Amino acid sequence: MQVIEELARQDGSVGWNVMIASGAAIAASYLPEAGLREVYRSGPSTVIAGALLPKGAAIPVPGGFRLTGHWTFASGCHQADWMLGSSTVMAHGTPRLRPDGSPDVRAFFLPVGACEILDTWHTAGLRGTGSHDWQVADVFVPQEQSVPILRDGPSEPGSLSIRDFAAYAGPRVAAVALGIARDALDAFTALAMTKTPVLATSPLATQPTTHERVGRAEALLLAGRAFLYETVRKLPQSLTCSEDFTDDLRARSRLAGAHAAQSAAEAVDLMFNAAGTTSIYASSRLERCFRDVHVATQHVAVAASNIEMVGQYFLGLGLQWRR
């Protein structure tokens, strides 16, 4: 998280793509050994892009599956060697069910050359992530290059063997927002030393309104960051995948991630507004920070709805998520 945060301070899109790629690498640890060796046959610098949200349909065939689907938000796809897409396994036109009655949803790993990247990433922010749509049509995926990632856990125990992706996802996304917010504060501080607003006689840095905004932005950023890192340090770090989360820790992880990301966006807004018309130009660092942080906070893992769900839990109304 510290690496992701610092990279996002330099460039929000870089921090985002490293966050996504490292998460995809963790997902790959669920593969059986043969599939994992195939995915990483080029070495540890292999990059995997994609997402876990199931979009396609997989038809069982001898030795594997025939996969068809269209996925969104493939951050880093232009640098990727492999793509990760989740799909429901279909049998006779209906979803195949697991023993517990839930749909059989699996994650599939495909060479990027077998996929069609669609030019769809024309967005307000995080433009450098290249998070395009992508699709495949009736592509064969060997059995060992797929895994029921959200159900059965990794094939081998290890330090990357994460069972609760949601509990780890929020803090990782929040780290990107924190880095962007720190960039905005740094950029505004530099600007405030030299800019004298219209009708003013002294630089921004000398004005009480500026002092209040900078102080409030720092408080938002530092408080959100402190709560986030305090919570993350309590997450299970064992070398086995058998250690379960408590519901309380799962709730606090969701809350800390969403709170840190939302606080980061508020801090950026304060700096964007304090800079006046300077921040509206594409040449302004603050303009990019403003766009990037508001795209980052749209991610479901740090959306404000997480705060609502945790509030329900703390009020004794039940836990609305498990994985």
C-alpha cells in the first residue's frame, strides 16, 4: 500500500495500474501449479490485467472450457501479458450450480493475444490507465487456467493466499486516492507561494482562508490515512489461507478504505477550489488530481455505500457481505 500510495502521488494512473496488476497477481495464486507456471512462464515481471466481476459464459468441454464474454475496466491491458476474466459456467443454457446451490463462477486466465481490446477508455480521469473493455468469442481455456476464485481459496497456502478480496481491495484502492490527494496538497502549496489572486495584494499563502483550507485538507488526509493503516495492520498476514476474518475486522476494513478515499477526495476539492481559476486549466497539476481522485472514488470497493453497509452492521442489523 505504501508503494501504491507513493506511485499515485507521482501519477495517479501509475499508482492505479500497479494496484490492479498486483491484485491480479494475487488472484493468480489461486491457480493450480500447472496453470500458474504457464501464466508466469516468462518470469516474475508478467503483467495480468482484468477484473473479477463475472460478465461472460463458459461452456465445459473436454480439457477445459469454451469462453465467450465482454468485460470492462481492464486497467493496464496495453502492458499486459495475460487477461483475467470471470464468467459463469453454463450447462444446457442455464448456470451450473455448485453443491451449495450457488452459480459456478470461475476466473479464467487467457493470453492477451487471444483477446480483443476495445477502444472505450475515454474518461474524466485516470486516463493513463488504459482501462478499456475487452472481449473473447468461443476461446478455449484449459482447465488448469481457471479457478473458482471467490469460493475455494488458493490451491496452495502462502503469504499471498487471500480469501476475502473485498476486505483487502478497499484499502488498496484508497491508497491510490491518498497518493493523489498528497500530490494535490503539494501542488497547491507550491502555487500558494507565488500566486497573488485578482484584487488581492499578497500571495495566497498569506491569506487566512487559505490557511483554513490547507489545515482542513491536511486533517482530512492524515486522519483518513491513520485509520486506514491502523486497520490494515490488523488484517491477517499468516502463511496459511485458513485464517478467517472476524466480522468486526471485515467491517472496519471496508469502513477504513471508503473513509480514506472519500476524505482524500474532499481534500483535493479543497485545494482545487482554493487555487481559483488556475486549477481549471489542463496544464494545472490540480486539474488532473481533481479528475483522477473522483474517478478513483467511483470504484465499488471505496464507494460511499460501504460506509452505509458498515453503519448497518454497527447497528446490529446484520452483515450484508461475506466475500
